[in-house]
Amino acid sequence: MTPTLAAIVLSLFSAAAYAAAAVAQERLAARSAGSGTLRLLARGAWWWSVTLNASAALLHVAALKYGTLTLVQPLGALTLVAAVPLGARVAGRRVTAVEWRGTALTLLGLAALLVSASGPAPDDVLSLPQALAVAGTTAVLIGGLSRGARPGLRHATASGFASGVASALTQTVTVAATDRSDSLMSAQVVVVALLVAVFAAGGLLLSQTAYQGGLGAPLAVVTLANPLAAAVIGLSLLGERLQGGAAGVLLALAGASVAGWGVVTLSRSAPEPAADPVDTLVDDEHPVAAVLALEPGSAAYEPSLLPQQPNSGHLTSL
């Protein structure tokens, strides 16, 4: 298996795990609006979402070992593609024609990006001063975006930036610790690993806040902001290049535009959060239990209580 193919396969599994975690987080956020982070820590459902996120993160780290940031990070859009049918299943509804169209556009755009972004396994890393500069700049951006307690797409943007930077720093740790002579306990690896932990945790908490306004638009913004931040770092600091010269750049821009169109289409069709008819039954269980509880014929199944389609102006809340 080539490094590029390995990165793609690992990214597919990672996106599926992230999608399951996002759906679980959105359901919990809708039930726990205004309850505070400390109360979430005491709920088993929140820890299940953390476990799913951790599994997805490990798969993502492995993908970054074999693929460049400009290849791996855009594949994060598959998270939204996977979240749509999973969210529909949990809500007890069918995937709509609009959602299928958004999925097709996203996949088409990603296919174009894969052609231009494919390349050899990464071998360059951020120096310690570069990593600290990236971390400091990102922290300032996140601080400005997340000011204020009212959840909004600003928090989703901050979460996407945090996750994208965490991925770039993760790649530095992975490559430095496996492909170079750097010791696992070298100053560079230890400091950058600590930065990864900070930004990964910050991205998780910011996304949890953003999901209080619903899953669709916040997840779309996270999905778009993440590869944007990573691509800036990869292209400007890590020497990554798009394949095919000027034609490759044009193909990448076209692919990014089509994929972005698909992501926006998916986000506009995502259901708004609604009262959870199985709150008392699956509050602290594994997210899969929520799916089973919504089966027709179960005690918790009530079609009139299932989430409805949102209005088309969901993205205007930014």
C-alpha cells in the first residue's frame, strides 16, 4: 500500500469516528444547554463522545504519518458526510435529496483535491520557534473568536483553527519521533506534544459549546476552518506543494470550492436540535443506545417528537 493510499484509508476511518462523536456531542449539548462544562464531565454520554474523539484522533495521527497536511486535512470534510446519515438514523428520519446532493458535491470536490494534493510521505517538521510562533498566533485568534458566552459559529471557527493547528503540530511530533534521530524526550518533541494536547482539548471544548446551537452549521464551519489552518501551515512552513503546477493549483481551488459548496449544502439541510424523547432512557449510555431506543415499536419512539428540518438561513447566525 502506498503512503498516499494508507493516509486516505486511515482518514476515512477517522472521519467516521469523528462523525459519531459529533452526533453524540450535539445530542448531549441539546439536552445540557446552560448546564456548564463541569456538569458534562459527570455524565457518561460525554465520556463516550470523548472516547470516540480519541479513537478518531489516533487514526488521524496515523494518517498524518503517511500523508501531507494538504492531503489529510481536507478529508476531514468526510466527517460531515458521515454525520448526516448517522444523525438522520438517530433522529429516525430518512436522508433527504438535498443531503444526498451535498454529499455528492463534497465527495466530488474532495476527489479533485486528492489529485492535486497527493504527494510523498511528509519528512519536514516545524522547528521549536516556528511551533511556538504558530501556537501563539493561533491562541490570539482563538481568544478573539471565543469571547462571549453565547454559543455561535465563532466558537466553531475557533474550534476548527485549534484542531487544524493541533494536526500540524501532531505531524511534527510524529515525523520527528519516527523518521528522525530526535529522541521521544527531546525538548522539541515534548514541548510540541504539550501544545498538541492543549489545542486538541481546546478544540473539543469549543466544539461542544458551538454544538449547543445545532450540529449542521457549526460542524460545517469546523470542517472548513480546520483544513484552512492546516494548509496555511503546510504550504508556508513545511514546504508542501500541490501537484501539477498551475493546473494543479486551479484544480485544487475548484475542488475546494465544490467541496465547500457541498459542506454548506449539508449544513443547511441538517436538523435543528429538538427535545430528546429518550433523555431519561439513554442519558448516560453509549450513543448507539440512542439509536436502538428510537426503533419503531420501542417505548421511546414517538414520531411527533423527532427533530424537524431547519430553515435555510441557519448559517447567518455568524
